[in-house]
Amino acid sequence: MENIRKNLRTRFIGRQIHYFTELGSTQELAIYMAENSQAVNGAVILAEQQDKGIGRLKSRWISPDGGIWFSIILKPLMPASKSPLLSFTAALAVCESIAQQTNLQSKVKWPNDILINHKKVCGILLDLATKGDRVEYAVIGIGINANVNIEKILPYLHDSKHSDVTVTSLKNELSGKCVDRPAFLKLLLERFELYYDRLQKDDGSSIIVNKIKDRLEYNSVTIEQGNKTIEGAIIGLGLDGSLLIKQNDGSSVEVIFGDTRTRE
Ligand code: BTN
């Protein structure tokens, strides 16, 4: 994995790669480096295994060998209001890389889980530092259960905050066949750069949002925002990455943040 830079066709994403066989959390280190100006725009922190992997809502992210665990440090030129689209950009790059490498169809569960056959194969975490309406830096953490034996993850799931979602790995969906992880990561970083460049252009948001719309799970959701709960069906996506929901009383509401729980 550490050699992927050799064939990487990107301008800045992954030009600097910090590779570890074992690390606490790539996200934690990436945030530290960004805070202390120790990394260039596009730097990637990559680990074969993490023993303190971080998931959304401060949950634990189990990261055994065989996965692809990394964080990208970005210094985007965009208003903070556009930042939810950074996770969509990563989600799109992940879905397209999965399709190209494996022919498997993946879906996006808002805001940023990637599912195959309704099971979670990848999680995306976005940490931002903002000043006024500007993003000072963003760290996107991507965890892909690539060649992970899911038996290594399943025992930890019962106490997870995402226990309504079952997990899978690419290997599991491919009936035990491994994916070429370096080739996958190379493709993913190249795709990410392509869409990230587009996102920063004026009409970039609509390109990303329209592509995500085709991959979104239009399911029923329960969204908890502080002490408020919104329940209804997803009916669309706004250009800023917000979710449009038709509530059970028939009214529509737009949701910008919050975690979704799928209702069966
Ligand atoms: C989620 O809860 O779905 C988000 C999971 C994000 C996991 C990735 S793995 C690489 C990076 N380092 C971490 O500690 N977390 C993210």
C-alpha cells in the first residue's frame, strides 16, 4: 500500500502520503497535523490497522487488517456552508471506485454511509475547522471494509450507535475474492481529486448532488437533531447537500445536519 504514490495520477491528492502499519487513528493524526500546519493540501494519512479508529458520533470504528483506512487533509477554497458536499464528493468517489473495481452496485445512505445490498461497507467522517464562513481545513476520514473478514467486526456491533445497519466487506460481497487494495486506493484518490476540483467551481455543487441523487437510498428516516425528532420519507436533495423530507403529517422539511436512522 505504501507504494501507491508511484503510479498515482493526481496533482495534489496523495502527493504526500504518511503510511503506518499500525496507528491509533488516521483521523486523529490528520487533525493534529492540520492544526499544527504540518501537512500540505491533499496529504493522506494511511494505516493498515487502527486500534483507536473513530466513527461518527464518537463511536468506535473497528479497523482490522485488510481494510482501507485513511484521512485526507484539505484546505478548500469554499464557504463553510458548502462543506457538507465534501462528504458527498468522497462518497461519490468511493461508489464509482467500487463499481469500476468490482462491478458491485453501492448506495449512499445520507449523510455518508456507503451500502451494498443494504449493508454498510464504508463510513465517511468529516471534521472541519472554520473561521467565519471560511473553511480553514477539512479532514475527510474514509474507512472501507475492503478485504476485511467481517467476523472480525461483527462482535463489536451490538454496542455501536449504528447497530441498525448490518455490515459487509467488498470481499464478503465478492464471495471471498479479495480486491486489489493499492489499485482501489489509487483509483479512489484520482476520482476524489476529479470531483473535488469540480466542487470548487461555481456549478460544481449541482454536478455532485445530481450524481449522488442517483445513488441515494430513498428510504424512511428518523432524524434526531438535538432534542427534536423528524420522521418521514426522503424525497430529495438540495444543492447544498441538505435532505428534503416529507413528514408523516404531509408537510415537507429540509434537514442540513443530523444522523439518520433507517426505519424498517
Ligand atoms: C462512520 O461512523 O461511519 C465513519 C467512520 C470513519 C472511519 C474512518 S477510518 C479512517 C479514518 N480514521 C478514523 O479513525 N476514522 C476514519
